Amino acid sequence: MKARPGFRHNIITQAVTLNGEIYTQFEHRSGKDMVAFLRDYPLDCCLWLMSNSPADDGFVDHAVLFQYLQHHLEMSFVEEQKRVDEIMHRKISTLATALQMLTAVRLYRPRNNSKHSDVADPRNLWKQNRVKITVACEAINKEWAELGAAFLTKFYAVPLPTGPKDIIYLQGNRQLRSELDLFWSGARDVLRRRYEATGRSEDEIICMLEPLQAHTDLAHINSVQEEDQRIIGYIEQTNKSRLGAPNSSNQILEKAQTVWGVSDTARDKHIVSVDKKKNRPDTASEHATPIEDELANLELDDNDEQPRLEVILPKRAYDVMMLLFPAEVEEPPEKSVAWTSFVNSMMDAGFIARSTGGSSVSFDHPAGQGKIAFHKPHPSPKIDPIMLLWMGKRLKKWFGWERETFVLEESKLV
């Protein structure tokens, strides 16, 4: 409004000094009396209220202001209407559009009315904001920062318990829990003094410190003790198994061992000499085995033949497979094959085709005999003869397919 010709003569500009800095303040010549402002300058008052924020005191809903503005311009003379020039009309239209969008959003996300922090409200955050920062509060904040820094230094200095669950593992686990308990105890003391400085009641302090007392809960203490007992039991069981199992290589010598105080019956026993059995025969006749006779009597059964793999295909799939497996192995086929024809042929052979990203297509065998992936050629979706020969070699390698594997469906029925 201060820059538009129809309104700037009613705007008063003055310099204001605040905290050593100079600011420019704009006021209307009607003063701060809103009743006189609306009576003497209705158009100025309407546009002035539109620039207010929803959090300001005396805020009027924009929908009411737009309705009043439209009614005032319709009932006014031409001179009053001309005060709202093209630029002002554009700004009012933009504001109306933004208001419509904001209203649509607030239908889904309602907004509470703004409040001041000095209102008597039971919320703890508002109570904390109303307390002035004193020297005692600053000392408590400094102590809180030192407590956090000391905790991070000590906690990360303790190595994480790893390896087998032995005495060292148990000691490391207990040390970690001890550092955590010290931190939470210190945190409760610092926060209690901070809450007492802000005027909280004892019930409020107990309620707010309850999350920091989880490690003092009886159920938590019992679970920690049960875990320690399981580790101790595991250690004792491991030690018993190590002491109870004798070494097989020294089993004979341990029966006569008297240095470490074995039983009385073991002290009376002597070392038993063990005769080493010779593995090498004395004569060549002992080395003879009937292996030669068994090999001579071995006969091969010609009738035990493995059944030949057969894949029954319709005519269209059979023709495609014949191109993949030509009669001359090293000679590529004479024509190309469409990619869709190849995919349909593989599906006729019992495979399930699915896209695995990009141009890659995976063919899975439902009987669990494996899978194979091929890439769709581009830009032309046709498989050239060289590619057909290469794909046939891959199918032969993974599934054992040959030219004789495929049988025409009509011939099989006959």
C-alpha cells in the first residue's frame, strides 16, 4: 500500500530506534483507533487487515475481508474503485488463490489457535519457557554437558565384548552396563535439579524422570542376572568338558602319570609297552590281493542304458529349436528368429519366463532343474544366426539338450 498511488498519501513513514538499530515503521494517518479507521477509510482498513498474520492480535479472517472488499467496491463511486489499480488487483488475486489453497489443506490438517507462553497451561514445555535463565540454570546446563562428554569418552573406551562367552566376555559385558548405570544416575541428578529450579512439583519430577529409571526396574535387574547366570553356566560346562575328555594321543601315558597327582590306582600302574604293528608285509605273497581276479570277472551290462531326454514340442517351437541346434554344429542357421518366438518356445518346453530388470529375461524350470537368463536384443528384437548358435551351446551346457532331444508333437502322437 505504501507504494501505490491511491494509498501512499495516507501512509506515514517514520524511523524507529530499537537496541541501537534503526528501523522503518509504517502507520496509517487514522491512528490506532480501529473504529475510526474503518469508518473514515473503509478501503484502506480492509487492505491493511489483509496484510496481518493469523498469529497477530485482532486478526480477521480473510474470507470476511474479501467479502467486505467486494461489497464496498460495488457500492462505491468510480473514484474509489480507481484507487485499486492493476498491480493491486493482481496482488489481491494472488492472495485469494493462496487463501483457497491454504483452506483446502487445513481441511485435512487443522491448525490450533495461537497462544502465548504466559497463559496458565499445564504443559511442561510451557513452564520451562516461562522460567528466566539464571546463574544456577547455566551451571546445571554446563554440568549436563560435562556429564555427556564424560559418558561418551568412557563408554566408547570400553571394547565391545566379542569372541567366546568366557570370563573376559562376562567382565566386558558387566563393565559396559556399569558405565551406562553411572550415566543414567548422573542424568537423573542433573535433571532433578533443573526441574526443581523451574518450579516443578515433586509428582511432575517423578513422572518426567521415570524413563531414566529403566535400569533400576526389578524385571530388568532379574533379566541381567539371568543372562549372567547363563554365561557362568556355559563357562562351567565348557571347563568340565575340557577337563573330562582325555587326549587320545596320550591316553596310554596318562594311566601311569604321577606328577600332577592322579588317583592311587593309577600310581601303581606302569607304562605299558605297545608293539607297533608293521604295515609292510614280509613277503611279496602277503601283498597279493584278489583285485586282478575281480577285475577279470567284472562284466558290463549293455542293457542298463540311461533313458534319453525327450522334450515334446509343437510345430512352431520345434522349428525354433532346430535353428538353435543345427545339424552342422559349427555352422550357424540360415535365418533369424523373433525374440517373442524364442520366449514362446521356451515356455512350450516347460520353462517359466519372467523379466529380471532391463532387457534380461530369466527362464526357470518348474521341476527345479535350474534356470538360465538371456538378454533381449535391441534395437531390433530379432536373434541373429550367430546369437542362435551361442544360445544353443548354453542350453546344451546347462540342460544337456541336443538336436535329438526335441520331438515333434504330431509324430509323438502317431
